[in-house]
Amino acid sequence: MGSGKVACLGLMVADIVGRPIDALPTKGTLDVIERIELHNGGNGANTSVALAKLGTPVVALGRVGQDGFGEFILSTLKRWGVETQGIGVDPVTPTAATMVTVHSDAERSFLHVPGANAVFTADHVDWDAAADASFFHVAGLELMTAFEGDGVASALEEAKRRGMTTMLDTVMNPRSRWWDGLAPAIPYIDWLVPSIVEADKLTGETVPARQVDWFRAAGSRNIVIKMGEMGCLVAPEHETPFQVPAFSVNAIDSLGAGDSWCAGFLTGLAQGWPLLKTVRFANAVGACCVQALGASTGIRPMSETLAMLEE
């Protein structure tokens, strides 16, 4: 214990990004576009890479298929310095993948195969790989349908038993069990950090302060509502909630902003910083993310990110 390492469990996705695509070609025909790119994606992979770029040791936990996309994800994570021994290879189910069509106005549409993420269960958690981690972060529960409910609860309970600080971030999925899939885990989550939109889906409340009240009433300890350009609402246990504004930057791509925020927040916790500094640092990491195309392209080293807090 006390290593400062993060065990980051979550979605591993291959993103195939094409641009510009304003309509699919007529059946049986071919259109020529400017770019098609292959990127690492998924909350677990994004947060892991951002942590590594910030200099925080991280082991990724999750599942990929026995295919080219899976090999791509593993090699990309390794290249950034993420430990990958906790990622299982499924012999039957393919790696999760998303076709991202970027329209001329920069809006995106998505076609997604849940793949190996959807068959991940509590039995797949590699506790040997996570043995020296101080933090256990679950990233993207709502797309891990076999892990929702009792599965994530048992994993977080085991992490707590091992002395880890636990955190959970959410993701949009129209087929998720939402609150029913999260509720059993609430007693074992030290930090619940949904976005305002995901908190709305979980609580039925649209106002962040009411979302916090709802989570509190349900037994949540420490809560942060991520609100994008409005910053975030922080509600520590037994304390009055407070808002921390976002940094004012020229945002060109919000992909991965929430995952980057989580990496910044976990880095602050690992460094033992005061809560306000930790949240401001997380906001700064999110601000760096949205200034570049891609989920983690814009992440800067810790020293450069810290300099933003002084400006």
C-alpha cells in the first residue's frame, strides 16, 4: 500500500474515426473522404493513458478480444507506459469497437460494438496485477453490462478490503440498468464522479446541487459532479458542497475530457494534495485535453499542468 499506483478498471475500445462524413454513401457505391484513423478509446484506456502521461503509475484492468484491435489497444497502452498485465484476452468475444463519423460541423455520430467490455465480470478482475495499487478506479460501468450491480459491488468491496481508495466514473449507455446497476456498489465508493448528464440519468434530477443531495441520501460519501465548461461541484463527506470553475480555454474537441479529469483527480489524490488543489489540477488536465483532437493528445506533463494553476 501507499505506492500511489492506480488500478484503472474500465472500457477498452478501438475507435475508427472518419472525417468528414455528413451522410453514408448510397448503397453499393463508394465515397472518398479526407481521413480515417485508428485510435485507442474507452474510459479505462483513456484514463490510463492520461495517468501515465501525468507520471502517475497505472495498471489497466479490463478485457479485449483475440484480434487486431485488441493487439492495437495493448501495444498503444504499453507504449505510453501503462502496465497491461491486468487486461484479459477473450478467446470468443471481439474487442469493443466504435465507428466515429465526424461531420463537417465537428459533431459526431457513433456506431458501437460492446464486445469484450460487455462480458467482463467480477471474476475477471486480476487482483495479482493490482496487488501494489493504492487506488482502484472503475471507468465506464454502464457499458460493462455483465459487471453492473453485484459484480462491481463485489470488486469495489474487495478493493476496500485491500486498503485501496476507490473511485467510480460513469458513461452514457441507453441500455444500462443505471441506478439499479450502481446502487449495490455505493457503500464501497469513496469518490463518485459522474458527469452532470450521467447524474441526471442516475437520479432524475437536472440541477447539480439536487443530484448531490440525491446521492447523499442514497449513502454516497464523496461526490463530484463534472459540469464541463461550468467546472465541477465538489461535495466532500460531512462538508458543504463547493463549486470550482473550469479554466477558460479554446475547446476544439471534448472527447476524453471527463477521463482526463479523472486522471488529474487521481493524480492529486496520489500526491496527497489538499482537495481544492486536487480539483483545480483535475480541471486543468481536462482543459488541456479539450484543446487538442483526441482523447489524450492534449495531456501535458504534471509540471506544465501545475503551471496553469499559478497563472
